[in-house]
Amino acid sequence: MLPLMTFGDDFVGPPAPPPAPDEKNQLDAPREYVSGKFVDFVTSIDRFFGTDRNYQETNDSVLQLDFFRVMGYGGGNGFVPSARANIHLPMAEKKLHLLIESDPDKNASVDPKQIQSPPFSQPSSVQSYAAALRIEKSEPNRWHLSLDGGIKFHGVIQSPTPFVRSRASLAVPLDLWNVRLSETAFWFNTIGAGETTQLDWERPISAPLMFRASSYATWLNDTQNFDLRQDAIVFHKLDERTALMYQVSAIGVARPSTVVTEYVVLALYRYRLHRDWMFLEVSPQLHFPRALGFHTEKALSLRLEMLFDEAK
């Protein structure tokens, strides 16, 4: 028998029982799918393709080495290397990371032509290297916060310069869709202050297929201009070694008026050459630049990638 509770001469009665938990119903099934199998599938796709999301948001250490070349429109001479490493320091329970990157201002997603693999244009060479410390906090598959502070090295002649960069992302499951909003703010001595907003809508089509629509807007304080980009992508994982990606992109600017400067249609074949860390990419592309009257320009992108990830 529960004891009665009194306060002075007032009768209060027994304490209220805790509320009963909500019972599961038919509306819970889609949400559990999104938070379970779908999220695992998306993560496996990003890890296999070595996407920027996999590099930025994983708590595992990642080392990514690329050798790529674009032939035809936007191409250059020979293969150009790039590298970046995100290494968690064990003393801080994976909340403190050491970053080593080539051309970190490009990794801030300031160039709309370099946001999504494969690259649409090829730089002549690596321009700089950087080392930074990252403090981060996250809830896996929900939200992620990070703050970077580092030093960029231009060569033996120029003195090193500091840079700062922060990133925040939030994932919201909506039945069979997953929505992710990411915001990156940065300052580099070469390009000044700026920010990039990215919005992803993604959902599975069937077991081996996933659709993703990505919108990007990058603003630079020096130019007071927005660079815009819209991607529609279908990922198709054929087996454990092979995957395809089909992509349509529109690139534009928002000042003095919103104008599309280029359309791109491409396919990408990615093959795991050796174990879980060496990959080959071949990507035929069709470009339709406004500067050339939207006439068709052909390109072929080749990439050899070495991707070391603790989760592999």
C-alpha cells in the first residue's frame, strides 16, 4: 500500500505513476528503416566512394591519396597528386584530430567544380600543404560539429600563414528520405572569409541503388558573390569491388543575376583494385559551357586513389 503524502494539513495523495511508453505503430517502421538499414547503406556508399562526407564526419582515422588527370575539356598535362589525412589522437577519445592536407582552401569547398568526385577541371599542380588540429563532437548519423585551426605552407620562400575553418551538419530522417544540411565557414589568406552551404536529399531506390540530390552555395567576402551548383546523382553498387555513379550537374553564379554557366553529364566507374584501399576511377564527361554557347565539350577523368580507413 502506497503511503499518503501530506504538506501541512493539505492532502496530496500518492505520487503519480510514470507515463507509459508509446506503443509502436505502423508509422515507426519507415523511421526505423531510415535510421537502420538506410543509414548503414548510405555510409557504405560514402565510404566506398571516399566522399568528402566520409572524410569529414567519420570518427575513424582516414588517409586519402589521389593521383588524377582530366583529359579533354578542363584537362592538363600529367597526373596531379593530392593528399589529406584525418587522424584521431587517442588521448582525447577521438574528439581531437590531426589534419594534414594539400591545398586546404580547395578542401573548404570554395570551388564548385571541385566539390564532388570526379573533378571537373584539373589544377596544374599542388599549390600548398597544411597541418591543423581539429576539435569535434558528434552523434553518429545525426549531427557533427568541428573546428579547425592550422598553418598553411606555400613553399620554402613564402612564410607559412594561419587559417581557420568550422563545419556543422545535421541529418533529419523523413520516412524514406534522409535530409542533411551542412554549413562550412572558413578564412584563408588566399581567398579571404567565406562560407559554403550544402543541402542533401537522399533515399534508396532499391537494394543496390541510391539517389542523392545535392545543392551547394559558396559565398566569398572578397567577391561578394555566390557560386552555385546543383547535382542529381544515382549510386549503383554492383558488387563488393565495383560501383557506378551517374550524375547531372548545373553550375552557376548569383551576381549580378543568377546565371547557369555550365551543365555537366557524367558517368563514373569505380573499381577496387587491391584489398580495401586501392581504387581506380574512370569517368567520361560531357560539358556544356555557356562561354562556348553550350556546345558539347568532351572530357575524361582518371583517378588512382589509395584510401586507408579504420572502418575498412
